[in-house]
Amino acid sequence: MLTTTRPNPHAVAESVRGADLRALELTKTYGTTRALDHVGIAIPAGQSVAVMGPSGSGKTTLLHCLSGILSTDSGSIELGLPDRVVNVESLSNESRAQLRRQSLGFVFQQGMLVPELTAVENTALPLMLNGASRSQAIGYAAQWLNSMGLGGMGDRRIGQLSGGQAQRVAIARSQVIDPAIVFADEPTGALDSATAVEVMSILLSATTGRGRTLVVVTHDEDVARRCQRILRLQDGRIVSDEMRHSDGRW
């Protein structure tokens, strides 16, 4: 049974226990194309993982299945949240949506922000969807914007922000529910290289820097190497699983 979450009424969380993630024998087919072919993965809490591969290799499908956006054809996905273990594939569509609202954060390439809302309203939206009052949600969202270096920009609409600033708003929005795990799909794909480095640093600080688990789909090798681990997909299969050593070597 999933419960309604409330924002921390005091301050931005310094530390949150991340989620363990375990997937076994995942398959997903679109017509005659097998997007995922018996994929298995285990991610410990607090780890940052980059998922790479050519277009059509199954990267985004894997992220969407792991996060419960898509159902698999077969296989199992288990999330070890701080307070419970959830078998994602056994949940109804309504329960999956509730799980995403309460425990999972998302960052997308284009931000998926609402242009009619201000930066602080966009950031506060997940909290209000979870039942928080507007004033409480706006207050907590403003704290997250401050932590992103956007303290003076909360009243600006998204069209008034640069691409890097908008992605920082998207990262803040992904964090306001204090998620145990964050899924990011090409979060730097629309940014220049310098801004991409800055945004990735902020994303890592906000997630694994606070104990959260992070799964990032990217085409950018430099972005991937900022993570602790790189999974490479080819034709729906994991063909490489690389771990960065404590001295920085791969």
C-alpha cells in the first residue's frame, strides 16, 4: 500500500537513503523488434549508473521499464526503497503512477517543464500533486531552487531562462519529493559541452551526493564517465558493464 508523501517542512535534505534496484530477465518487444532481450541488472543504493549505446539499442526502453513507465513483456523489477520493497511489475497502473509521484525523480532532455508556470511553480508541482498545500510546496521548492543557484529566478517563466537554467529547474523538480532514485534521460543532450558539464555536476551533487541512486541514459561519453558505472547496450542486450575504481581509473 503506497502512502501520500509530504515535503520536508524544514530544509533541503542533506542525506536520503537511495533505492536498491534489481531487474531479472527483462524483455520488451515492439512488433517484431525486441527492444530488451533478457536484460538483468542490479544497482545498489546510492550508485550512479550511465546507460549508453547506439540509437535503437534499448536505452530509453530500459529506463522506462525500470521506472514503471512501461510494462515489460516478461521479467521482474524490484525496488528496495528505504521503507519497503516494491515489485514494480506486480503493481497496477494507478499504483505505478503513485510510486513515481512519491518515490522516483525524473529529468528529461527537454526538461518537460510547463511553460505557463514559473520556475518555482514547476518545481513545486510534484509536491502539490502529492497533496501538499500550495504555500508549503512553494516554500520547499524555493529552497531547492536556492540550492541550484537559482534563488532570484523563481518568478521567471521557463522561456525566460537559458537552457542550463531550465535544466537546473528540472533537476530541482526531480528532487523536491526527496526521491530514493532518479532516472535521467539525456539530461544534457540539448546543452553545449560547458553547460553539460555544469548540469551533470549539479545532478550528481543533488542525487548520489545526498545518497540517492541515479540512472542516466546518455550518448555523451564524458557525461557517462562522471558516473560510477557504465552499462553499454547493443540490440537490447547489455554487452559491457564497467565500474570506475576508487582511484578514478576504469
